Amino acid sequence: MASTRRDFLKYSAATAAAATLPFGAAEAAAGFKLDYILASSLYGQLPIKDILPEVAKVGATHIDIWPKSHGSQREELDAMGEEAFMALLAEHNVKLGMTTRYDLGPFKVKDELALAGRHGARIVIAGSTGFKGDAAALKGAVKDFVEKLKPMAAAAEEAGVVLGIENHGNALINEPDSLRYFAELATSPGLGIAYAPYHLPSDAALQGQLIRDIGPKLCHFYAWEHGYGSHKPMPRAREMQQLPGFGQLDFVPLLQGLKDINYAGWTSVFMHPTPRGIPIMPTIPESTSALNRSKDYLEDCLKQLK
């Protein structure tokens, strides 16, 4: 059942006191762990019915639904209708956790926020806007962006979900200072940051501190590193270095940052294949195995935290 606005705001008050998200507070208090969610795009444009059995296999209970070109499962939802789609998820004991809607942009997600709220999803992900100014103009640009987001923030609060803005290359919310400014200025409980290490300098200590700087505004964590990038064909072994444990980035400082802020949101083990719309590995079992190898690495990192 979707959260009511009253429940959402009650949890938001707890957020200010406990420096955590409006969800997952009990889990955070019990001890730090990673709560995994599966992104449908990791299996390309395969049918949702073929992806759902993999959710439990990666230790998750929720799914993040992506549209084309990365996936096609969001389009399936529209084609099947909400009732049939949610019934299919229920057959596999999977819940809708997030939808990712870069295709809509940050200012046209009102209907998506309502859909997410109807079905108990916590987050809708979108990108920000472009930015070509200098460092002196950055904070003002972020302030203007947050101001323009007010209608979407209000819609997110009403639906009982969070609009998560991902830091992304060549965008306003991208560099570390832009994330800090957004965390400072986006005071609505309906706005958060979907944190993508891939789009930031591959400096583990810097990223760990940045996570602490963002604090309770961090609403989603992509376990995803840059490696050799994701925008041109390359040998699969290089492409897979976007996954934690396959590449060179030490995730211990990042996870230490998450622990230090009492992070209780979801973690996506994540990467982009080239071209978009294909699974990360040739077969479903191989894709799931790669994700679990990366998950095992993250679990080993957790054992090293202070």
C-alpha cells in the first residue's frame, strides 16, 4: 500500500532528528547493512517476466523499472496496465521500489510520482539540467534549479515518495560542489540525491567525504564505478570494470561514508552495457552471477568498516 502524505511527513520529521532517510530508520538503528534493489536495465530489454526471478537471486525484494533505451520494462507496465503488471510482480514476490525516468526529465514526472505512490514505490529517479557556467555561478544555478523543482517536490511529498536527482556528467548536478549545494538548498523531503560514483572523480577518500557532506539527502546509492567508461565498444573484461570488485575503485571509504550517515536506502549494483538495451552479460544466469560477484565484494568491504 502506498504511503499517505501524513505518514510521509511524519517520517520526514524523524529524518531531521536521526539524519537518515524517511524510510528504513528501524533497519539503520539495528546495524548498518546494504539493502539491495535490482535495476531492470541490467537485463536490457528482456521481458519483465524473465527478469523477476532474478530479484531474489541477488538478495533483493524490490525492482527498479527502466524505460528505453536502457530497458523496456517501463513500457511493458504501460502496455499491460498497472493492475496486471503489479499482479505479475506479486506472483514473483517482488515489489516495485523505484522507477527511473531520465526520458521525462526532472520537470515532467508528476504523473510518474503519482504512479509510484499508488504502488508503494519509494523513489522516482531523474536527471538535472544542463550547465555551462563557471564555479562562481554554480550555487546560483543550483538554487534556481531547486526553485523550479518546487511543483515536483510538492507532488513527491503528496505521493509519499522522493524525486531522486542523479549526479550525471555534463549536467548541473555533477561536480562535488553541485551535490553539496543541492543537499543544502533542496530542503523539501520530496527531493533527494541519487549518488552515482561513476560520474565523479575516482578518488575513494573524496567520495567518502562527499557522502558525509550530502548526509540525509542521499536517497539512493549506485554501486558503480567509472572504470573504462560506458560509451564505446570495448572488450567485455574492460566494460565490466564498472562493477564494484571488477574495477580499481576501493569501495570501503564510500561504504564507510554511508555508515557514518546512517544510510538506510537502497543500493543498486550497477553498470551500463554498450550498446544500451542489451543485458550486461550474454545470458540471464551470467548477468546474475556477475552481479552477485560484485555484491560479494561489497559485503567483504562492509566487514572492513569501523
